Amino acid sequence: MNEFRLSTALHFASALLTARFYMQGVTTCAYIALLSQVGENIACRLRQNLFKSFLHQDVSFYDEHKTGELIDRLTSDVQASAECLR
């Protein structure tokens, strides 16, 4: 009888551990997906705000700054910031 109890207890414990690891995997996946979505939304809003800012600049601003540098900032720096949230 004691062997049966021990066997049942071990099966129960292994089932609990399996369920816990499964739930941990599901919640980790959901966390990563949510964080990725939030990071992309922030990057999108940041790009839009920068683009609006570029549209409202005076012509002298573009005389002082190279267009390639501005576009590089708009794309790569924003993407680097978004990578921090992933």
C-alpha cells in the first residue's frame, strides 16, 4: 500500500511540475509577444513624431543638416531604441 501511495504522489508531483512548466512557457511567450508589440508601437509613434517635426522645420534647418543624416536618425536610431524594448 505504501508503494502505491508513493507512486501516486510521484505521478501527481510530476504532473504538477509539467503543468507549471507548460504555464511558464505560455506566459513567457505571451510576455515576449506583448513586449514586442509595445516596442513596435512606440517605434512607430516615435517615427511619426519625428517625421512631423521634420515637416515643420524651417528651410535653414535643412541647410545646416544633411538630409541623409536626418533619414539615418529617423530609421536606425529609432530602430535601435525599439530593440531595447524587445
